[in-house]
Amino acid sequence: MRDYLTRRALFAIPSLLAVTVLIFLALRAVPGDPAVLLAGDFATMEELAAMRARWGLDRPLVVQYALFLSHLVRGDLGDSIVSDLPVRDEILQRFRVTVVLAFAAIGVALLIGLSTSLLGATRPYTVWDYGSTVVAMLGVSTPIFWSGMLLILLFAVMLGWLPSGGVGSWQAFILPAVSLGFSAAGIIARQTRSAMLDVLRQDYVRTARAKGLQERRVIDRHALRNALIPVVTIVGLEFGRMLGGAILTETVFSLPGLGSFLIISIAKRDYPVVQGIVLWLALAFVVINMLVDVAYAALDPRIRYA
Amino acid sequence: MREIAAGGEAGAGGAFAPVVGRSGAALAWRRFKRHRGAQVGLGVVLVFALLAVFAPVVAPTSPAEAVLSQRLIPPSADHWLGMDQQGRDLLTRIMHGGRISLVIGVIAVGVAGSIGVPIGAISGFRGGWVGHVLMALVDILLSFPAILIAIVIVALAGPGIRNAMIAIGISQMPAYARLMRAEVIRLRSEAFVEAARAIGLPEWRILARHVFPNAAGPLIVQSTLNMAGAILSAAYLGFLGLGAQPPTPEWGAMLSDGRTYLRTAPHVAIYPGFAVMLVVLGFNLFGDGLRDALDPRATQR
């Protein structure tokens, strides 16, 4: 297992490097002087000169990339044009909000996704099953901003139970988490349903029933445990997708997280921040994908990465 | 929006008699007919496409026509979905928004397919280091949420419908590459491909004439589901101010504009969002049904 972990971590390095190359080249593919992009439209000549020196913008691309990478490994992502603060600090401060939102949302997604799909899969082709399939389909198809707005309309405007935005209290996270979680619940529900139906057809489930186990125990002990293995992968991938969906949720609910910060920074043409956020998210995705692979290997004894 | 729902149910009736035969198409059609969700989906998609094409003819007014004295009035007999913040008829704007969504969807899916399919085909047929490098790039893209890729591309290239279509296309490309590669690998060891090789046909011809037609089914399913994804992404980009710009009647942009009036006139934001959901749901249902009809092995039932 430790060998596998090490090898999986080493595999992540080339893809991280490839991401840095893509982002590095992308910013230089934008028309205009990269020094102006990084220092802002209102930079003085001295500021532009300092920017060129710092990132080596008058030197060959390869040297520029090497400089970029050496800044990067030291955690130096440059300074925000808007606030003049280090991009790293700006990101870390907002990332916390996004992480809380993503965890709350995945909790909601699991609650809705698992409960509906298990209700359905253990009673296939009944009203329960069709109902859970409909919920799953709605989850996949409902735009995040639309469910968010409906929730605001119902619980904040009409009933006045919950705040419509901000991070004043923990209650402020409820509606965003439900809105974002519902979109992932559909995918989790579909995956769980098909995994569960698959497992319920297996011989060992028939054996468990034949030896007179209560249906409840057959499900708990034999079926569910095996059905959940592929679900873990989906949950991991959905967690990554949540960080993308958070861009919309945070905008709808005015949450000061990384996603809404990305959109604000794009609108203000704050390129150092945009670059920093994209790099940060890329790192997050590489780590999440690695954890998913590791969890998969740890859960399923049949998988051996020799 | 009520007509669209009703249209979906009418389409579910299935006025066509089943062709009983042994051909693959007839079999697929019979399986499709048993799939109620798929028929509802097809109905929604058809109504949406017809409304999009004929919007200038059937829409009550023009999407830019504004009557300031009728700002934000709720749905009524004269204006079925009410008026927006500038006194424009919401039903008209949603119909025209359908045109924009349809065009964005078709072009984005076209871009995605025309980049992704060749990459997958080359990588699957040839293998070698070129194939490996291409697939490594595809896998990196695939590890990011599509919406994030689209946002980053638009952020660099500048907002607007044209860049949004390209960005969404690129964000969907990896799915085609993966799918095509898997199909090519499955097909390249089939006897008919070996036979084509044996009589000395050039590679591009084998790919075009023998491999591609046999991979068409899964590609069609993928394209239908990608239409759902592309329309959703376009609405997201419009909502975030990165896609279509006001006063273009694009659903996401309309919803973003109408959001300010959620407390006083919720219909302005709610209906465009409902349109997005309905169309995305339609393409998803239709795509699911197609998958079950074209590839019965993929079904878990």
C-alpha cells in the first residue's frame, strides 16, 4: 500500500507540471504586454519594469517558465492588482469558505443521493424506484443558479427562515449547501442505484437470503458494503466538481469564497489572482483525484496495484 | 412554458407504427418506444427546436420591444409570462433565448466532436508515444470540471457568445476523445478491420469507412448528453457575465439581470431558469433513452 501511495504521488507530478505549463502559456497567449496584464492597466513605468524583472518577462520563454516555477514552489503567486496583497494570502483566506461549502454540499448530496437510491434499488420497478429515478434526473438537470434562487425565494424571501447570503452565521451555509448538493445528489443516486442492483443479483446475496437472513441484514451486511465501493469514486469526483459548481453557488448567495473571487477577479482583469486561483484549484483537483484512487485501492481488496 | 410540457406529453403518444424487423434500427426503435422518459425527452427537445427555429414567427412581440410603463408586471392573459425590468415580454425573450441556446449547443458540440473524435481515433488506432501524449493531455483536462475550463478560457479570450461556444466545445472535447479511443480500440481487432487492413486499405480510409460508422451510436448518445451540458454551461457563462451580453435575450444573462428583482418580481428570473432546466432535462432524458436503445448492454436493467 505504501509503495502504491508513493507511486501514485509521483505520478501526480507530471500532470501538475503540465498544468503549470498550460497556465503559464495561456497567460502569455493573451494579446498585449504580459507586464501590463500582471501589473494592471494603471501601472507606472517603474512598476512595469519591476514586474518585468521579477518574472523575467524580457528573457526567453524557457527562462521565464523556470522563474515562474521557482516562485511557485516558494508559494509566491505575485500580488493582486486590485488590493496589492499577496495572491497567496487572498486565496487562503477565501478558500476556507469554499471548503466549508463543498463539505456541507457533499453531505447534502450523500443524504439525498444515498437515501433515494437505496429506497429505490431495494424496491426495483415500484413507485419508490421511479420516484428516486425522477429525483436523480432532476438533480442532474437543474441549473445550480435556479435551485439557488428558488431556495432564496422560498426560505429567505417568503418564509424568512434563513439568510439569503453572506457568511454571518452557520445558517447562511444551509441554502447554498442544499442547492449545490442537489446537483451532485443526482449523479450519486444513479451510480448507487446501478451498483446496488448489480450487487443484489450476485450469488452471495442469494446465499445470504437462502440461509434465512433478514432482508435488512442482507442489505446492510452484504449488498450495501460492496455496492458502495464504486460510489466512493463518484463521491470523490463529485467533490472536485463541487469546487467548480461553487463558482455559481457563491455568486448566487454572495458568499466570499474562491469561486466568486475568481469571477470578480476576471471582471476586474486581476490576472495574478486569476492565475493563482486556477493554479490553486488545479492543485486541489490533482490531490482529490489521488485521494480517490487511494481510497478505491484501500476499500476494494481485489484491487492490487503491484 | 406550459405548452412545452404539454408538447412533451403529446410526443410521448408515439404516432409511428413500430417496424417489426430484424434490422438494428428497428430493434433500437422498439427499445426506444418502451422508454417513456426518452419519449418525453424527445418531445421536449422537438418542441424546443421548433420554437427556436420559428421564434420570430410565433413569438407575441419582438425581444427588444420595451414598454416602460409595463415594467415588471406579473404574468397575465396579455403577457403569459409577464414583463421584465425594462417592460419587455418575457415569453418572447425566452423563445428567442431558445434560438441562442440551440445555436450555442450545436456549435459547441460540433467543436468538441471535431477536436475530440480525431484525437481519440488517432490515439486509439496508432497508439505509440503520440497517442500517449494526446491522451495524457486529455486526462488532465478531464480531471477539471468542464465549467471551470470554460470559465478560464473565456476569461483569457474575453467574454462573448463566440468565445463561449469555443470554450464550451473545448471543455467537452475530452469526453469525445476518451469515448472514441475506447471505441477504436474495441473495433480495431474486429475481423472486418483486419480484413480491410489485409487488402491494403490506407489507415484513414479504414478509420473513416469501417471504424467510424460502427462507433456512431455511442457518439450520437454522447452528443445528445453533451447538448444538455453545453446549454447548461452557456447559461452558466451568461449568468456569470462571461457569455452572451445584455440585451441579448440569453437565458443565463436574463436570469442574472432579473435576480435583482427576486423580491418584487420573481417571475423575471424564475422563468428563464425554468426554461434552462426543461431543455437540459429534455436532452438528458432523450440521451438516456438513446443509450438504452442503441446499446442494451449499457443498461443495468
